Amino acid sequence: MKIQKLFQRTRFGIFLLFGVIVLCTSALCIYTVDTQLTAEYETNSQNIAKSIADSSVDILLNRNLATLQSMIDQFVEIQGIRYIYITSENGEYLAHTFVPGIPEEILASDHASTEPVERSIPGLGDFLEVGSPILAGVAGTVHVGMDQDEVALKIQRAIGQQVILICIFLVVGVLASIWLVNLAAKPLAELLAYAVNIADDKEPETTADDLLGRDDEVGDLARLFRHISGKAPDSGASGASPENVR
Amino acid sequence: MVSAQEMETGFEGATDDEIVLGMSAAFSGPSRGLGSELYRGAMAYFNHVNDNGGVAGRKITLKLYDDGYQPDPCVRNTMKLMLEDNVFLLFGYVGTPTVTRVLPLLKKFQDEQVYLFFPFTGAQPQREPPYGDFAFNLRASYRQETAGLVNNFLAAGKRRIGVFYQADAYGRSGWAGVRAALDRHGERLAGEATYRRGSRFTGSMREQVEILKSNSPDAVICIGSYAACAAFARDAVDRDLRVPIANLSFVGSENMLQLLSDLGEDVETYSRYLVNSQVVPSYEDTSIPAVREYRELMERYDPAVPEELVQESYSPFPQSFVSLEGFLDAKLMTEILRRLGGSPDRDGLEEAVFSVDNYDLGIGERVSFGPDRRQGLQTVYYTVVQEGRFVTLEDWQGWLS
């Protein structure tokens, strides 16, 4: 005989509790990872733009555009950075990484703006562009385009890994809870069977001795049932008297 | 590793028997023709010198590495040449994106006084501060080449000039030269299009052609390697952009023409619009003493790139502008090493270079170096294709009409 009904709610409660925990943790994780990684990529882009802007001053003043191009070519190898271009104070494109040409969307934009702006360039993708002024803007502006699709993919991967870990904890937790509940239910099922036998005036099964020998509440109940039924055991080792029932 | 004795005497890269020069160049990839031809030309002269007793009894040898015309391998090769192979000097590097990355390395190890001699690039970084002190150039600069092309186009009434260029330091260097030359005439670029370094002839340049075509240029100046520039010339003709297409010396004219010839169609169709600037005279002009010497030694030695560096098949040319440049580089290098005397030492290298004054290299133009003059030659030549080969262009107006 199984104790199904007594623990049904307990199992349901455990599932519900773990489910809520997993959902809340995942939501928080997604929000945190998304926010922090996006901010980190944006900050990195801004730092790169600033770094190029700071180190471009002498190069620009020396009109050494080959060195300037060489420098931005190295930065564009960094993951997530898709394009870099440098405009003069007059809006002329002094160096860039576009192939086969500068997109119309870029040509039409405000060359001196340093505010982060989201761009969608046909054939290239979606970008978050940040800018940094060179010599307070009087020598030009550096623009760095971050590939939002690539960043989103990286964020999704990071979130996916976290959620998978949380789900693994959920499954392990639920399985462990079920095992523990079943562990608790087993002596109760035996006690119930024992009580039914007593009520039916049948001979106790061999497990009765185990029940009566237990020093927990199940043992106490078994001994109480035995006492009530007036079938005290021959041996007093089990302590079948009411005063031995805690 | 450097022996203690070598460290004390400063004889790095030079023993009693030989002087070792380090070279990192493109021997693989779509620009392998440039490294191969430059090496062949240089070795034709070095072999001749070595067969005649070398320099003060020392043979000149080249320690070679392949960088595939890529900056990172070039930096690694240079580290090996300087720190492991301990070469006497660096010689005959190929390309702007490679050389511009190596220059900071030379500055970092400036106490070792390892100089870069005669790189195959006309870019400005190795001609100007802060790195100009670590390199010596023989060839004219891209600025001079682009200015010459622009001036000739403008003089012929071709005012709308577009630029097709490699998206890197080399392309930018040429782009800046064209822009500056136009600016001096109060003109602006008519349009521009780029391609990625490493593009092959089999790739399409139609997008680039369409971009430039939309700007209605009178002429296009290409700053690229031969595979990409040949592809552009092919697609320009195919897409009906039939305007003069100029290329700089770096393009490797014979390699470019070979690719267009390999199309199997009338090479005249694709080559009639080409005008290539050169930094050495025509190797067809046997009235020039150095050209006669070059042709004779190329025929005698016909140097081959070492097999361990050959990854893809390459058929060398009996003569080419690039190998002639390598030959002249080697000739001047030998003269500088001779001026170092019997105890070659890096400490005396700069002084030996500066002692080259009004030196006759055999091409008509004399060579001089000095603290403020780190480029030997200044002349730019122009060539067009006639009967399947590049010949000197004398009459721009006549050719453009």
C-alpha cells in the first residue's frame, strides 16, 4: 500500500517552489547578463573609440593616414567590433574599414556626433555605433560600430549556459526531494498496512517487528496501535505500554 | 643564439665567411609573385657578388621567411630574424601593411641598430618620423607615384578621378597620395571603392566597379595587388567602365598582365586602358647599363625561390619590373656593405649609407643618402601595354586621345 495522497501536495509544492525559483533566477540572470554584457560591450567600444581618438592626434597632425589605417585595422579584429571610421572636422572620411565602400547610411549621418546610435545597414546588419572626438572634435571624430547581432548571440550563449545550469539544479533538486519524500513515506505505508492488519484482526507481517522496534514517531504509533488492539507482544523489549509511547 | 664573442665585438649577423640579411616577404598567397620576383632579382646580383669573392671575402646570404603579405606572420618572422637568426640587417620586405607593423619593432630594439633596407613599398611611415630613422628606401614613394599619375591625368583633361584601393595601410597610403595631389589642383576624389587584402583574381569586383561607375570617373587609380587589380580591370571592361585605369608599381605589372592574358580572350581588350607607374626604368631599355647587367645576370643565374617556401606553383618571368627593383636593391646594398670595410659592424651601417653620395647605380639617376634623405631614387616612370608587354609611355596626350 502506498501513501500517495498524503504527499501529492508536498510533491506539487516542491515542483511549484522549484519552478518559481528557477523562473525568478533565470529572469534575473537574463536581465543581469543582458544588461551587464551589453553595457560592457558598449563601454569597450567607447574605450576603443577614445583610445583611437587619443592616439590619433599626432598621426593626424602628421598626415600619416597609412599608420592611422593600420591602427584601426588592428582594433577591428577585436570581437564584436565590425567597423571603424574616422572623419575629419570637415566630415571627410580619412580612414575606414568598409568594403566595398562607405554605406549610404553612414555617409548620410552626422559625422561629428558622438552619441551612441543604433544603425541598420542593409547587407551588413544591425550596429550600435559610438563615437569619440579627436582633440575635442577640432581634429575629427572616431566612430566604432559594434555588431549587435554578434553581441546578441554572445549574450544569448552566456544566458543559455546560465539557464542550463539552473535547470540542472532544478532537476537534481526535484529528484532529490522525491527521493526524500519517498524515504519518509515508506515507513508510513508500512504503518498503515500494519494498522489495517490489526483492524482486520490478521496476523502481523514479518515487518511488524521492524516497525515496533523503531525509535521514532512511526514506532510509537505502531506500538500504540498494538496496545489499543490488545495484542501486546510477548517480549517487552519494544515497550508496548502506553507509558513508552512518547 | 649570440655567442659571447659576437656580443662583445658587435659582429651580429656577420662572420668571417658571410653576412646574413633577413627577408620576410610574400612567397605564398595571391601576392606571392611579388616576393618571388623581388628575391630573384636580388639573388641574381648577390650570386654574382658571391661568385666574385663576396664583400671583403664574405658571401652575402639571405635568410628567408614567408609572411604571405600578412602583418602578423611578418612581425613573427621579424622577431625570429632579429632575436634567433641574429641577422645583420633586414632587407627587401614586401608590402605596406607588413612593414608598418614591423616599424615599431625596430624602434623597440633600436639599441640593436637593426635597420630595414629597401622595402618594396612606397608608403610614408618608413619615410617619416617616428619610424623614418629605422629604414632606408631606394624606390620613389607612393606619394610621388600618385602625384605623377594625377598630374598627368589632369593635364590631359581627366579631372574626375576615382580610386580603387586595398582596405589597409597600403591602400590608405595611396588614397592619401591621390587625395593630396588632387587637393593641390583644387580637385576632389570623384569616388572610391575598396577591396579586402588577399582577394584573388577569381573573385568578383563588380560591386566596386558599379560604385565607381556611379560617380562617372574620367580615370581610376588603383592601389592594390596584381590579383585584385587585374580582377578590377577585367570587371571594369566587362561592365563597360572604359576609362584609363592606373596602377602603382607595387601591383607587379607582369603578374597582372599574365592574369589578364590567361582569360583566354584578346588581352588587348582588357589591357588597353592600363597605365602603370614604375619606380625603375623599363627592363626592355637595353641602352641603360644597369638593365643590360640585370638581363645578363638574370639569364646567367635564373635564381629560384627555395623549395621549402614554395607552397603554390609560380612561373617566374625572365625579366620584370619587380625583379629589376630587387636587383638594384641588391646592387646598392652590396655597395653599402663594401663601404663598411673589412669589419662589418651595425654601428657603422648608418654612416656607410650616408656616405653614398651621387652614386651611379647605372640607371641614369644618381643616388644620394643623408640624415634628412632616406630615399635614394625620386623618378617615376609610366608604362602602357603594347603587343602584350609593358612599354614606356612618353606621350600621355596621344595615349589618352
